[in-house]
Amino acid sequence: MTERYDVAIVGAGPGGLAAARAAASQGARVALIDAQAHAGGQVWRKDIEHGWPRRAQACIPRIVEHPRIHWLAQTQVVHADAGALLLENETQAWRVAYDTLILANGARELLLPFPGWTLPGVTGAGGLQALAKQGWPLHGRRAVIAGSGPLLLAAAVTAKRHGAQVLGIYEQADAASVHRFARGLWRWPGKALQAVSLRGQLAGIPYHCGSVVREALGTDTLQAIEVETPRGSEPLSCDLLAIGFGLVPNIELAQMLGCRLNEAGVHGRVEVDTMQRSSVPGVYAVGELCGIGGRDSAWIEGLIAGHAAVGAKVQARWLRRQRHAREFAESLQHHFKLSTRVRAMARPDTLVCRCEDVPLQALRGHADARSAKLATRCGMGACQGRICGSALAELGIFPRGGSRPPLFPVRLSTLGDPISNPHQGSCS
Amino acid sequence: MKSYDLIIVGAGIIGTACADVASAAGLKLAIVEPQAIGGGATAAAMGHLVAMDDDPAELALSHYSLQLWEAFTDVAQIEYSRCGTLWVASNENELASIPAKLARLAAVGVHAELIERQRLYQLEPALAPGLAGGMRVLREAVVYPPGAARHLLDRALARGATLYPRQATALTRNGVELDDRSMLSGPVLVATGAALPRLLPQLPMRQRKGHLVITDRHPGIVHHQLLELGYADSAHGDADSSVAFNVQPRPTGQILIGSSREYGSDDSAVSMPMVQRMLERCFHYLPGLRDLQALRIWTGFRPVSADGRPYLGRVPGAQNVWVAAGHEGLGITTSLGSARLVIDQLLSQSTAIDASPYDPARIAA
């Protein structure tokens, strides 16, 4: 079965939502595709107790119920070729053909290996938020939030709201950098307000700069951590450690489509012009895919792409807002740059590939990731190198590799059953 | 200029097998390989060790090689798994072809058995209903090809061989030139598979693209390496594209699914229509696999000689240039025997099996 749309959008976070609303407002028939049950992406993930954040609540229901937007929840894009996507959900597989495609499939957490990071009780900072919002019980559990960037504050707020006792936030950037970042926030009043609000909700929770978790300790599950602060190394008993070192753009789909990447950083991002057009005609990219920029960049870029994709006028003031939002992202990257201490956390026996249990020392002597993979299975497991590949790139061990089909694990029937009877898809 | 008793160009399964034999014979050895060890067709291969019986020369070489593989059954890196091969007959015609196969295999000393229909389902309950029976070759196995290449190379290096991680750009009057303009002198053995024409354009070589799909870990569903009896028609036919049922249980619990064959496609991209055909064929025999998760799809290129048999021996018209290449889909199985055959000839020793069917002179003449 093939469904045809004017615009197909992959990812229903702020970027995809804004693009869908914009394209539909111009009369286009839109498919909005996301792997999650609810729209919102990572940043606006729906909380089963508390619902969507206020701003998301105001727009999401109207977008997913829009008569010209076909909302495809819990749907994975498993393959892409010229002009069509192969989709799969729990029960079926089908193809979606499009005139224009807007990629808004965001970013994933950068997980860096350190001793004990695979213990139950250790999660990513974003991972903890996602688990809490899906109902993972946190009540009364002693949580430590560590890593880098403002996402740590958001994770701490979520943990606290779900009843965790947050013992502290450990930021790797030094105090001087964090203060310079905070002093520059006046340029983005919305961000400044958000920071003040987050800090207000975290009153009484200590925030330590220049601090790195050296080790997570425990036999079967996390019992304590060893954290190195400017005052020295100290042990700390806890039940949960949420640790986030930033985000990595999910470029695999763009790579499969042949979009040119900006290779300036170790993780790669999709190269776009001011209208969010990629190097492939008819394919746009917005938000984190074009470089980690956060919610505001994603929203305004979605708005621009949604109009440009259907040939509608893009207003000059949106382009000004787009530049302004991207400047915030640059400030963020600059002030929360990962220190060399973070890159030295893994020991020779620390697992790098947790799918296949490969320690760092096994990679020694290999010229590149592929050679190491063939000899050690590093990156051959279920995540297909998404986690270890990004970590190894960040640590400067091997450059990241290319996209490997399929994009996600996929039912064999999706690949092997003939897809017949092409017909025009209908909107809900 | 560095001088060697033998310079092997290419460190796939064939080049490394030759390096192992040559270094064991005491030759001062150089191995030239710019890419990952066993990183070409070797890494893309399924790694089955199987005797193909429809060409007597191929059967002799595969049987000879299978015996040599017995020396590597306990090397962890090679992941030797003696799962046996079960050839599946989908109808009475195919079943009727089995006694002749059994006789051909028995003639060279390979033990195989006819499997009645009921026994087929006892051995492999996941097979689709309505199949006629099969033939089992109990002692056959699967290996992990890049691990095998690495192991064979490491043995040669431990005996003093030198690895040059460079591209060989040209054959010279008495050796090879590397991409840093340095020269190595000595007899040369070219084992570069599908890339053979770059150094030996006089020996025809075509690429035959294949696709493979590997699943997540699902142990216990399939026990033997399974092939359809029509496999040889796909492997040896000359159709532009064909698919055949070939499934392996890997020691990891994953299931490796093949196979496809295509001429005329030099693009390594995955072709979804070809994957679809290949899996549809697989579901015909193993319908229960439809619900399993595929982790990865990849492609590779089999090196195919002018007549389907590998070139093993001295390159006609060239002084001191030897070749071992063109094994199509049987390179892993026949690597160890091919290496013995070439190195024995190079050392002017008698060969264990008749080498003439593989003599490159048959083509260049």
C-alpha cells in the first residue's frame, strides 16, 4: 500500500509540529510521522501524570487533529528511497510517497562511557525524564543529575516533580563558563525566564560546577557514585544517576537520502540554506538535525520549512528569529564545551559497546571503526552503533560511520512481503 | 628496495590463507592490504563451509578445503560452528535428485544422508508444511570469515611476515609498486578478488552482487544451515539476477538470511526490491521468520572468473606473478585448499588434488 501526500514530515517535536501546521495552513495534505504514541518529541514529551507542557498543550491537539494533517503515531520510518518512505507500525507496513519531505527527527542523547555506566539505576539525563514522564516510579528515590548543559536543570525538575529526592546537580563546565553563559542570557529573554523558573523550582538543590562523576558503584544496581569536584573527590550514596553530556543529531535518515552533511563537528549535521532546504531537491531539515539548537530553533525552522515546502512566502522576521535562536545554540555549545576530564572517564576495561559487551581496550590497534567492528563486534548489536559510534567519535577514537540500513530494527515481513495495491491515501 | 620470497597482494580470506601457508613453508613474506583485514567480500560473506557437488573440480577443491578447516575448529576468533547443512527438497522431483548427489559426495568421501519428510520436520520444526524431504551433511559448518582472515594473517605475522597497509598500484618487472611510490621486489601473488583487473587486466573478472539480512538474537528457531536444493541453479546459472533460500543459525543466536545474485550492478546500495524477493523466497521455506526483527542489511560483491572456477596458479606470460582469485560464493569454503594449491605450485611441489582445472592458462590461452 502506498499513500501519497504533498508533504511528509518525520518527527513530531516542535520542529515537525510547526512545519505541519504551516504546510497545512497553506492547503497542503500532510503526513506527520513519529515513533512515539503522543506528539511533542523529546522536549515536549507528554507526561502521563502532568500532561504536556503549557505551550505544547496549547498547540499539539489542534495540529494532530487538523483535517489536512494525517497524524501517524507509533510509526517508524525504516527505509527511504527517492520520493518514498517505508513505514512500519505494530501491525502493518506501508509506503508513503511525498512531493516534499521535511526531516524533523531531532537528536538523541550523547552517552559517554565511564566505569559503572551500564549499572541499572544509571540513565541518560533525557532518559530519566522520558522514563519519569512514562510513569517509572521515582518517589523517594535519591537521584543525582550530572553531565553538562541546561538540560540537567530540566531533568532535575522532572525528577523532583515525580517525587525523587534530588541530591545535587554536577555540571562539568567550570563556574566561570556557567556564569558567563548566565550573564549573556539577557539577549534571549525567554531563555532567561526559563532559567530563572527552573532555578526557582530547584531551590535548595546544590548545583556544583567543574564536577565530573568518576565512577558509578554497586554490585547488581547503583548504590553510590564517586564524584570529583573542585574541592576533591567524594563518594555519594544514591539510587539513581541521570547523566547527560548533550545531544547528537539523528542524521541517519538524511544520510540515507543523500543529504550533504556539515562535517565541522564530530557528529555531523544536515547542511541547509536559510529556507531549510538540504542539498537534495525536495528534502528539508529543521531543528536539532541542523545542529543542536533547542526548542526555539526547531519551532521557527519548522515554520519556515513548512511554508517554503509548499511555495508559500517566508516572512523576513521569521528569518531574523531563526538567526537569533541559532545564536543561543552557539552560546550554549561554547560555554558548555566538554572538558578533557570528561573524555578521560573511561578506563581500559570500561564497556564501550553495551550491546555486544566490548571494552575500550579491545579497540586498540584498529585503524577505524569498521576494522574494530569486524574484529570485536563493537557496534554490531541492536543499536547498530548509534550509542558507541557517537561516543567513540566524541572521544576522538574513531570518526563516525555512515548510515546502515535499515534505519531501525524492522520486522522481516515489512521488508519481505510484497507491497501492492498503490492507492491514494486519505486523511483522518 | 625491500626484497621478499613472496609478496601477497590482498588480505581477504584468500590472501591471508596463502600468507599462512607460505609463512609456514618458511618464505620471507610481505602482505599488502590498505583496508581492514578481511574487509571486502570476506566480511560480506555468510561464511558457510559447504561442499558443492555439481562440478567435480569444485567438489574436489571444497572437500580438500573442508578437511583443512578441521585444524581451526577450536579457534575462538573463527567461531567455527558445526551446525551441519540441510538441503531442503520442496517437491518429489528435487527429492529424486538426492541419491545422485549422495553418490557424488560419497565418491570423494563426504558422508551425507537422505532425510525423509517426517525426519525433516523433527530436525527443523520451523520449516513450512508440504516440503518433500532433504539431504543432510552432518559435518559441515559455518565460520566468521573476517575473524578467520585475521587469525590466518596473525599466524603469518607471528612467523615474521610484514604487513604493508598500502595500496599496490602496479606490478613492476620484479615486484610491486605501492601508493607511496616505494617498491617491493620478489615474486607476487595477486589475491585481490573482484579488484583483480586493476593489476591483472588479462584475467576476466566480473562482480556478482549479493544481499544479506541478519536478525536480532532468536536462538533455537533454526538448527542447521538450510539451503534449497535449487541453490546450485541460482549459484551456477548465469541469470542477471536470482535469489535462493539459504539461512544460517549464527553462534550469537542471530539468523543470517541469503541469498541474492546480480550481475551488472556495481552500486553497493541496498536494493529493496532485491531484499523483498530474497525474503519472500525465505518465507516460502520458513514462514515463521516473518515476525522476527532484522537488524541489518548489507551487500557484497562476489568475484566471478570467466568460467566460474577460481584462477589458482601462475599468470601466463608474466614472470613470477601468481594469482588466487575468482571464487564466487565459495571463497570461504575453498580458501584453505586454494592456498595450498597455489603455494605448492609456487614451491614446485606436488599438489594434493589436480590443479589443472584452475590453471589461469585455460583462460588467457
